[in-house]
Amino acid sequence: MRVVVTRPEISAAKTAERLRLLGHDPVLLPLSKAMHHPQVATDALALPHSALIVTSAEALRALANTDYSSEIGRNIQLFAVGEKTATAANAAGFGNIHIGAGNGTGLADLIASTLDKPDLPLLYLAGKPRAGSLEGRLEELGLPVRVAEIYEMIPVEYPPEEFYERLRTRPPQAVLLYSRENALRFFEIVERHALSFTETKILCISTRTADAVPAAFRAHLRIAESPDENALLALL
């Protein structure tokens, strides 16, 4: 099956390898790329905090560009949204890691059940854009949180002929969509270039992502059972 992978380049390459092992033909079409803000991270980490929160491996990559020294511990408690983010945190040297079930609200509930009410704020090493469900839920639970936007995802622009080469010459049988922003960007491009995907499987990692799919493309829309790539690839 010819499958379009819309993740950023580093992650897309890993997904492409998984797809090849499953016998599929991946088409890499990263729709965004990360811009890191190391000074924001450095300034945020210099302030007192009780624990760290990360919801993307990209936050760990952004952290690698700072002077965040090894003696900070890596003993500090770190709350990761899911297994892949936890794996990245472990590779970055963190050892005291708590793993959530894959979404911001659930991660906030895990934090509340793990920590006594901290005197110092939690430090959320966040990206932009994001859903905001994590910090909203933490506020509901009365947990102090400080958000540091240490990276942002910016659009990747392609010339029209490149889209035609990748998507029209050999139309894909499936498209993998990983976030609401990812989906909005993909269908904006589809509309702009008058591409036809009415028979293509639109595979979404979450309900929030699926909500951004236009009605004209929902006949073949499917949503992963859990918000992770394993469940997403199981839809193929």
C-alpha cells in the first residue's frame, strides 16, 4: 500500500522504515519542521520547579541544544505523555520517568495522583501549537504549572510540481495524520492544488485530529484506538 507520511522529517524517516518492514510503500511528505528555542529552555530551567513535563520527543531534542547540565539529574521527576516520549527522555539521560497513557488530560491526572501538592510549579517543556488540554486540566486540579514554549512547528513549503510528483503521479492509498494542525495543513494543501483523495484512506491518530478532516473526505476516515503510532499503523 502506498502511504503518505506527514510527520516532521526525523520522525517521518522512522515511520517510513516501519512501513517498509510491513510491506508498504511510504511517501514522505513532512508538513512541518521544528524550530527550537534553546534560550527559552535555558531560562525556564534556571527557575525553581518541582518536576518536568514533556509531551513530545521534540521537546527532548530542543533540550539537547541547551546548557542543561547532567547534574540536574536526571533525578528530577519527569512526566512523559506516552511510551515514545518516555523512551526519548530515557535516551536523554533522565531516569525518574512516569509514563502517561498518551493524552494531556490523562497525564495531568497521573501527575495529580503521583505528587503531593508541590510548593514549586511544574515545568511543562512545551511546543507550539498545542491543544492546551494538559495545562487546563492541571489548573482544574489546582496544580501550579509554568509553560515554557521551547520549540514551535512551522510549515514546510513545497513547490507545486513536487506535490504533483509525490501525490498525483501515483496516488496514495492511505494518509497518516498525527495532529489537528497536521490535518488542517494537509487538507489546505489538497484544496490549493486540487488534489483528489476521495478514495484514499484517511487515518487519524485521535478524534481531535479527525475533527479537522473536511466532510468530503470522511467516507474513508478511520481513527486509531489509542493516540499512538502503533494503533495508527494497525489501521492499514
